[in-house]
Amino acid sequence: MISKKFHWDILIRIMLLFAVLTIAAFLLVHAWYIYGAVCIPVIVFQVYNLYQYHIQAQEEVAQFVESIQYRDFSRNFNVKQAPDELKPLRKGFNEINATFKIISREKETQYQYLQKILELVETGILSYEQSSGEVVWMNESLKKMLLVPYLRTIHSLEKRDASLYRSVIDLQAGTSHIATVHLEKNSFKILLSATAFQTEGKLYNLIAFQNINEALDETESKAWQKLLSVMTHEIMNSVAPISSLADTLKNRLEDSTPFLDNSNGVVEDLELGIATIKRRSEGLLKFAEVYRNLNKITNPNLKKIYVRDLFESMYHLMQPTLEQKNIEIEIILKDPELCLDADASLIEQVLINLIVNAIDAVKDISLPRITLTAMELLNKRVQIKISDNGCGMNEELMNNIFIPFFSTKKNGSGIGLSLCKQIMMLHKGNITVQSIPEKGTAFILQF
């Protein structure tokens, strides 16, 4: 409607100018110069007026285009003070600006909603441009997960974690892959999922980083619990009758000894054999009973406890053993008010197991030392570290030490670290290990 009125204004001015020019030409042809001279000022005025009208309209359009270019939709074109011929144009610009303003507000609201939603989810989100690798956006969850404040390009990740960078770069759109995040103090498993989209002629990759370490640990733990439950049940059901039968045979043999010929030591051999069967069957029963304890802990009694109290308890409990073996213990706690919600008796059991392991690891070291450290991480989690300067472990051992039945000690049952892991999972935390052969080992508890 506005465009048509603008066009009609121009058309009327051109037609009027054409009419005056026609009259002037008619007067000149008939040599009516005096009347023709009167037409000249009219023609000059019309040409100037048409030129001014065009320039004003062009300036108005230029200002409008500028406001659109810089997305200045708050700009208002004054209609009241505008010339009559420009009022419809300015009114139209204001209406277009108002429409753009509504659309922009809706898009901004949707963008804010999306950002808040993505900031609330625990899954890390990263978007980067395919050709340049420039990171367009990453949410707070990913920053906390990778412990990085900012990534300018996806290639910056290579310096921090080369294997993770390669996993991200090689990930095809629409696929998923389990990778490992290697941080300075620990590592964990993540599920990478990728998708791609195109906008403004550019291709972008969107990567989701989901921490599945706890889920994998929980699944693995439940599988071991079921296996242990079946094994202990079968062992006890099978071995208990053997132990009872060995008792019966022993008693029957004792009753029959006076009537048997023991000249060649047959009776003594029978007594020794029955005693061996009884001892080994009782040992198997005790072994099964120990592993049954893995399934007994289900509901920890959570209370607010101070880490300083935990460390003090460990110091008084382990100090005699450490002094006897000439092992130095160092406790580092920068914040005496550091506390956590935990079952004190269960966490003490975890610390005792880890300190006992550390004592065994440093037994052949000239200057043995065990260190207890506690701190609060950036994600508000409490971390406790038990480290030693002992013999250390290779990667194969580190991958197996939390598996039930696995032990590097000659007389070890393989239950200690499995129990530690289960206790930490009950506290919604985790336990990880770092070790360098011949340099030392550190077990890290995160709550």
C-alpha cells in the first residue's frame, strides 16, 4: 500500500512535468515566447522538486537500510514532522522496524532459553566450524569436565589431550564413540556423540561429551556383585557338606583306631588326609564368607564429617606401624574446615586399606614416605589423595587392581580395593589411581 502511494507520487510529478514541457514546446513552436518564458520557472521548480523528492526518499531508505544492517530496530522515524509526501514512507519503515523488533525479541528469548537449558545439563556440548576448526560455543559443563576455561579452535585440544582430540576429529556425524579424557590428576571414560548442521553456507560439527565413567563402574560393580553372590552361594553349599563329612569321618576314624592295624602308618595317613580336607574346606568357607561382605554394604550412614578428623584418626591409628617401619607420613590440609557428607566408618576403612597398601609399596624404599592430601576442586567436589614414593605399577596392573580376586600380594585376597571402589560408589563418588613404575602411586578419592 505504501509502495503504491510512493509510486503514484512520483508518477504524478513526472506527468505534471511532462504536461508543462508539452505546453512550453507548443508555445515555442507558435513563437509565443513571452508565454513560453513564463513556463521556464515552472519547469525549473518541478525538476528541482522532483530531484529533492528523490534525494529525500533515497536518504530515508539509506537510513532505514543502515538501521537494518546494524539491527537497530529501536530506531524511530518521525512521521509528524516529515513532509507530507514522506509520511507514508516513514510510517512504513516504523511498521517494518516494529515487526523486526518482535522477531528479534522472540529469537533472543529462544536463544536465552536454549543457552540456559544447555548450561543446566551435565552433558558437555561443543560446536565448531568444520573447515577452520573455530569453536563457536561450549557450555559450562564441558569447561568443568575438561578443566579448560576456553578453546579458540578445536585444534587447541590437541595440546591438552592428543588422544581425545583425535577421537573428536575422527568422529563422523551421526555416530558415537567411547573415549578417555586424560587430565593431569585423573582420567575417565566419556561417550562422544556427533551431529552436523549447515548455516550461512558453513558446515558445523556439534559434539556431545557425556561422562559415563560412573555408569560403567556401576554396571561393572553390579555384574561382579551378581557373580560373587552366585559363586559364594555355590561354594558354601558345596563345601559345607564336605567339611561336615570330614568331621564325621574323623570321629569315626578315632572310634575305629583301636581295631585297626597301624603297623604301616595307614591310620596316620587317613587322619592326615581327613584333617587336610577339613582344613581346606574351612578355608574355602572363610574365603567365600569374606567375599560375601562385598554385597552386605548397601546403605551408608551419611553425616557431615570434617576431613581433619578423618586424617587425625588415621594418624593415631597408623602411627605405631609407620614408626616401627620407619615410614614418614605427611598430611597436607590447607582448609581445616573442609568437610564432606560420608559414612565415617566406611571411609576410614577405605583409607586404612589404601594406607596399608602404601606401606607394602614402600617397604623396599630407602626413604619411604606416605602423603595424605585433601582439597576442594573447582567443581566443588572434595578430593582426598593417598600417595607414596614406592615401587609403582605398570598400566596393566592399574587396569586390574579394582577387579575382585585380583591381588599382587602373595597372601592377598583381592578384596581390599574392590571394597574401596564399592564404598566410594555408594557415596556417589569414585576412586582412581595414578602410578609411575619405580616412582610411586597415588589413589584419588573424589566425593
